[in-house]
Amino acid sequence: MSDHTMKLRSPGDIGLIIQQARLSQGMTQAALAESLGLSQRAVSEIESGKPTIYMRKVFDLLRATGVELSAQWEESDGR
């Protein structure tokens, strides 16, 4: 197993980290969507970093307050 870490600076970064974590688990967008009760299209839009007004404002707030986000995930054994 290997660990991965990434700083999150934008909605696109969140999408990328979700995509990379999903792939490291050997999971398809469809499987992830089904497990969460979402459409595959919703997962695709999130992974592509499609920003919403709310998400842009969240990142504006984080920058204004000096808060930094990071994500860490492990690659599964089955990969």
C-alpha cells in the first residue's frame, strides 16, 4: 500500500483527488455513484471539477482566512 497526499486549492483539486482515490481503489464512476445513490454523471461532473458558486465561495473563504486543505488516501492492496 502506498500513501498519497495533495493540497486542495480549488474545486478542480477536489475532483482530481476524488478521481485518484477512486481509481486507486479500482472503482468505476458507476460503482461509486451507485454506492452513494448518485448518478454516474454527477460523479463525473464532480471529478471534472465543475465548480459551483458555493464551492468557489468556500475556496474564497479558505484563502481569506489562511486555511489550507489537504487530502490523504491509501492505494488499495488489490491494485
